[in-house]
Amino acid sequence: MVYEHHLVSVEDYEPYIGAAAVERILRKAAKLRDLHVVHVNSTYYGGGVAELLSSLTLLFNSVGIKTGWRVIQGSEDFFSITKKFHNALQGAEINLTERKKQIYEEVIFENSVRNHLDHDVVVVHDPQPLPLIRHYRRRGPWIWRCHVDLSAPHRETWDYLAAFVKEYDAAIFSLPEYARRITTPQRFFLPAINPFSIKNAPLKESEVAERLAHYGIPTDLPLVVQISRFDRWKDPEGVIRAFRLARREIDCTLVLLGNVATDDPEGKAVYESLLDCQEERIIILSHQDTALVNALQSRAAVVVQKSLREGFGLTVTEAMWKGTPVIGGNVGGIRRQIEDGVNGFLVSTVEETAARLVQLLKDRKLRDEMGARARESVRGTFLLTRLMEEYLDLFAGFRPHFRLARNDLAASRLAPETTGSRGNQ
Ligand code: UDP
């Protein structure tokens, strides 16, 4: 069988965003045609950054902006250190030793030797590859895109990492609440989803049923689902406790589906710690199956994302897009997606989660209404074309410098024309 390949284009989004927005985006993209951009992160799968990059890089190529994606490599101790940095940026304690800093910086130096980055724009994601900037002669702007919840970072860790951030020409965070006191111009881009991906495109009922049956997931009772990397910040234990409380009042089945990203060495231990909680109605799965994610988000009566910290939370967007009501932790990016009581519920405790579960599970009409509003809010704000346009505007702000860079005149410090402005949201 020969498969036809179709690259999703901006025009494909027209039914969702309208012809005027499509035209506007294409016009902006045409002005940057042939620009050579690269994104660098630390895992090719598992987690929101990889999810975003896999679709965003293709969409940029579809408009003639040559956009690549590189993934840094590292030993297990490197990723265990960077996971500690990640946790510390979200407020956890860390023993920030010289040895940790040395391993971190050394592995990044080695990656810089292997990766030849002479692009017009380099976008570096999250703390893992952050020090790369020290090792290149810049041909154009370097941008640091941080996806974590930076509202209350561990001070010493932030101070250490900020020394690298200051060398960048711009920093992008998900929310204005994550703004830092640095001289680097800061922008705020909310993440977004690709509605045409295997994860988000509509599935037939039979396809949903087939995926669920494949994993032995019973569908006789309403499904409560949380899908997340196995990570303490996602509070899987809290979800199980809330589910147990809710079940005293209403019968249902809980499915926790998770995966472990290659840059997250803590995931396996979190997964194993949950296994004792398994029973007939508490199903804990660790599989990398995108269609299963789609099937669960589509079929669930309620999706839960009870995070304790959350930079953004693409899993919330994905479920809302499927018209499924979401009960989300009242933190970070989840707060930007769920309007409490309107298109979902925000919760802060196990008890509150249980009460909202019972309320939604008992009320089909409420679920349908909230779900419909949830889908509509994703259509209006969280589709990939909105994010693409924000990047296009940012790149356009650097434009005079691309010419300089091409003429090889300057690797000097470059700043966007609209320095300090707060992006459009
Ligand atoms: N994901 C997945 N399979 C899983 C768990 C998560 O494909 O078992 C995906 C999920 O659908 C989403 C991403 O991983 O696209 C998680 O992104 P999010 O922003 O919610 O959280 P992060 O992992 O980046 O903290």
C-alpha cells in the first residue's frame, strides 16, 4: 500500500479560525520565507514540549520557513540533575552543588561540539539545553523558551540559570505570572494544539471502542481519566484519593495513563509507587499510544488534571478540544484554560476534586454544556496557528538583524524591535 502524505497547512485551519486569520498569517509568513530556524530541546517524546515541537516545526515548514528540531543527548546523571533543576524552578528544594553544575555544563558543552547551529534563529527550550548559547558564534537571535511554572522558583537555582538566560536575545514564558527580573526582553506565549494530529482529530466510535478494548478498559461505568507523565507534580496519588471518595457516591472507573519522557528519570519510580493502588476499577497504564490518549480523552465522562504545579498543561487543552469537561488543579497554565464553573472546574484539594467528580458524573447536561464551552474556548485561543503567529511576530521584530547575520557582520547582542512588550495573547 502506498500512503499519500499530507502536510497540515495553515489553510487547513480555515474552518476553525476563518479566512481572514489564514490570510494574515500567510502574509506574515511570506515576509520571512527561507528563514532558517532551529528548535532545541531535550526529548523527542513524552511531555508537552515534544508534543508542541512535532507539530509546530512541520507547520512552519509548510509556509516555507525552514524549521528544524534538534534533541540534546545526556547521560542518566545529567538528566537526573536537570530534573532537579526543573523541580527547583517549580519551587522544590535542591542541593545545588558545584558537581551538579559541572556535569550540567560539561554535557551541554559536548552537545555544542556535536551540533552545528548557524541558523538565522535558534529557539532553546527549557533549562536542559540552556547553556548552549555560551558555545556559539551567533548568526542571529537566540531565544529561550521556558515551559515550566516559574511563579515561585528556588532562588539559588534561578540565580544560577539566570546568568545563562541573560545572554539570550529574548525569553518566552507561558504566562505573565512567570515574568522574571531580568534585562532580557520577555514575551508570553500560551501553548497550543494541532487539531489534525492523531491525538486530536475526531475518532469514530468504533475506533474509540477498539482502542479501549485493546487495553481491557471496561466501559460499563463512566470513565474518569487523567493522562500525564508519571510525575509527582501531576499528583496521581491525589487523583486516586479523590476517586475513592467520589466512588462512595457514584460508580465509575478510573484510568490513569502515563508515560515516561527520556529526560525524566524520576518517572519509573512514580509509576511503580502507584501500582499497589490498582484494583478492578482503578486502572494504571504506562504505554506510549497516541490513539489511546485520544480515545480516552474522547470517551471520558470527566478528565482530571489535578496538577500541583503546571507550566501550561496541554492535556487539559486536548481534553477540552474533545468536548470533555476537565477538573483541573487551580495552578499555573490550567487557570488560563479553565474558567471555573463555566468550561470546567478548578480545584485545590482532594475533597474538592471528589465533590466536582460526583457533581459532573451525576449531571449529564452539565457535562455536555461545559464540554461544548470547553471546545469553543480551545477553538478561539489554543490552536497552533495562534502560537505560530506569535512566533512570526517575534521573528519579524528581529528582521533587520537577519540581513546583518547573513552578511556575517555581527554576532553582536540583538534585541527585538519591540523590546519589553508583552506579546499578544
Ligand atoms: N502524553 C501522552 N501519553 C501519556 C501521557 C502524556 O501522549 O501517557 C502527552 C499528552 O497527551 C500531552 C503531553 O504528553 O500532549 C503532556 O503535556 P503537558 O503540557 O500536559 O505536560 P508536561 O508533560 O509537558 O508537563
